[in-house]
Amino acid sequence: MNNASFNPLDPKKRLIVVEDDHDLREDLVEYLSLHGYEVTGVGTASEFYLKLVEGNYDLAILDIGLPDQSGLVLAEYVRKNTAMKIVILSAQVNIEDRIAGYEAGADVYMLKPFDSRELLLLIANIFNRPVPAPSLAKDAASNTVNAEHHGAEAWELIRKEWLLQSPKRDGVHLTSTEFEFMLIMTKEPFGAVVNRKDILDKLDYQHNEYGSRAFESMVYRLRHKIEAIGELMPIKTYRGIGYSLSSPIICK
């Protein structure tokens, strides 16, 4: 295949993500869509079966621990009744679980937590696509937008009060770590992706599983504090890569 003339976006491959973790599902849908796939996300096995009735997909990304049916059962159904490729996502690390996944029909068994860039390359390999590894610089450049052009309303980060204020003037009081995280984000151009490792360094989190989980817990709590005032968090997650502002934030 001639890489120079091959267009990975034509035709688009259709993917379906079956994951009950809402944030992870939305992150995957957004990330894979940005890289040229047509992606649908659902949170249950029931929704998955309904989507199969509505149309065909080229690849299914299946979480094992679904609320209404095991992802292994879905994998078996997909393997027996469709031509879809299968990627299983699981936190189960022992060999028996991995063997069960492959016996159910998985093309790839991927352990959580994972790097979205690795998943992207695995999918590209399954489809034999000559897609290069995504670089942070490329993502940052492609996501840098003009906030005023898109009509995005600005939030305010008020230093003296450690307060994040929405465009509707509803406020969220921040912890010191939450405030420093938001401050880091305001120092970058609107839409630019800030490297996750750089954020961990600046917030003094350790580069290990404990530090990573502590940081993710902080982001999770912050997101829910913001949702409690009826707003969406003004920060977009690029899982395994970093974060960017989805709405402008003015530091005062």
C-alpha cells in the first residue's frame, strides 16, 4: 500500500465503544473521532444490541464489567454473528482472565489503565492502516482555536478566594491543589493540550500508580463539584496524553 496516497479517513471505519464509565467512554469517543473514526458510545449491553440492529460496525471496544451483562458474552456474540473486530478492555490482569477474553473472540485484550495512543495504534494495526503515532505537539496544534471566534464564554479563576466562577457567576471553591491545576491550565493558549506528565510534576504527584490515581481522584472530585452547580467542567481530557481548556478561563 502506498502511504503517500492512502487516506485513512476515506472511508471512515465505524467503531462502537461499550463502557459503563461515562467519563472514559466520552474520552474514547472524542479521542478516536478526532483521529478519523466514526465512533458511537454506549454504557450497557442492552444499548449495544440496539445499536447493532440500527447499523453495522467494523470494530467493538468492550468493557468486561458492564452492569447488565459481561463483556465476554458480548464478545462471543460479536464473534459468532458479525465480522467485527474486538478489543476487550479490562482491569483483570491474571492470565486466566486474559485467556478467557481471547477464547471469547478478542483480537486484543487491553489492560486498564491504558494510554489512548496505544489503543489508537492497536486499532490502526487491526485495520492495517499506516497511521503514525499521535504526537503531543500535533494534538496541541490541531486543537488550538480562537475562543472568541467560537463564541465561548469565559470562566474566571479568582486568586484571592481560590474560586472558580462560571460564566453565569456561580462559584466553586477550590482546594489548593485544584486551584494550582486550574492555574496551570490558564497559562496555556486556549485549546492547547498540556502534557499530563508536566502537570504531575508541577503538582508534585509521584510518577507511579499511586500518584496517577491520586491525581485522577482530584480531577474527578473537581469535575463533580463543577457539575453540582449545573455546569460542565471547562477542561477537556485527552486520556493518556493531557488536558486542554474547552472554555476560556481568565485569571484574576
